[in-house]
Amino acid sequence: MQLSSRLLSIFFPGNAKHKAQRKLQQILFFALSKVSRSKGNALLWANSQFELSPHALVSAFTQGYVVFPNMRNHKIVEWLDPEVRGILPIDHFKMQEGLFKLLKKERAREVKEFDIKIDENFEATIRACAEPRDLKAITWLSEEYINSTIQLHKMGIAHSVEAYKNGKLVGGVVGVAINGYFMSLSLFHTVNNAGKVAFYYLMLKLKADGYKLHDLGMPNPWIQQFGMKSLPKKDFKEALLRAITSPLAFTHEVPVLELLSFV
């Protein structure tokens, strides 16, 4: 586009240059819309060409897009607008029987197995989420995405719920909170069940703080154990608009351990 602007400045002086530049942009966007089969796809592609900044991430979240750095080439950033979205009902989430029994024992212990903290060490938590898991040597969390999310944390937008054992970080979940909307981004564990416990505390926290929408991005079979629901795009976008216009603050208070029904 810079080259096009230089050429236009040669042939079109003053205001005529700006009109010609606008016309060229319209032609290029029309062509891109045809190639990508819709204006929406053209916008997604155009957005993916920009630097993955904190501002770009917030813009994506508030418009209902899912942003994924390509797992094999982190320089490629995909903006997705899925037809179906995974969400967790704020007031009606569940857990499997195994987690229920673990948390029941945990609640009865005088000295807890897991110490839960909020935003104690966000950077360590998101970097642990980016570590390769099992035999997988690649991750979708690029360094650019991590750094932008750390900046969002410093602004009070990105948060972490962390599980510690014997003073060591062993599990956690990170996400983004914008008024009444929360999007879970990733979680990890190095000790069995630590990630599940941290995630369960996050769900309790969103309920206690009065959140309106808990977004999971793309539907994930693993999350089904907590009662995940699928929403069509139109319904999700309407719920998103209501949530981001509902003033709320993500507090640093660890919720009381409440045991809900298990599936």
C-alpha cells in the first residue's frame, strides 16, 4: 500500500490523490472480498496482517474474534470468527465425580494440598501454559502473543488463577476480562489435577464476581466435563455485547470453595 501511495502522489496532486487512493483501496478490498468469498473474511485477513499488539487483541476480543498464532509459523496470526462458540454457563457449570471427591477432601483438610492465588505471578503462569505438553513440541502461544498478554495484565485486563503446592506453582489458568466478559485462553498443570482445580476456582470466581459470559473460544472436548455449551455465532455476539457493556471488575479475592453437582 505504501508503493501504491507513492505512485498516486506522482500522478494525482493534492485532493485528487486522496480520492484516487480511496478508490484504489475500495477496488483492492472488493477484489479481496471476492477472493475470500465475503467482506467478513476479507476483514479477518486484513486484521491478521497487523502486529499482534495489546490493542489488536482487545479489538479482537470485543468483536468476538478468536486470535490464534499459527502453531507451525508464529509469524502468521489467524483471526477466526467461528460459526459455533464454546461457553461455560456462569451459574450452571459442573465437574466430574473425581474432581468432586478431590475438592471435598480438600475442603475438609486443615492444611490444603493446593494454595490458590489470583494474579500472584501472571507471567510465570502464561509461560507455563506455553510449555510443550506430552510429546507435542509446538504451542500456539507465541512470544508476541505472550508479551502482548503480559502488557494486558499490567493494564488490569488479563488475569491468572494459580495453584501452588509446597510454595511451587503447579497449575493455573489465564484469561482476559473486559467488563462482564471473560475469555479463558489457556491452562497448565505439572501436578495431577492442579490445572482442573485452578480452573474450577476460576469458575467459582466468575460466578461470585457476577460475570455475564465465560467464553472458551472454539468448542473443546476437554472442557465438556465442566458443562460446556455451544452457541451459534449470532447468539454469542449478542451475549458478548451485553457482557462487555455490563460494568464489572475482576477482583483479587479468592472465592470460597463451593461444591456443585458432578456429571
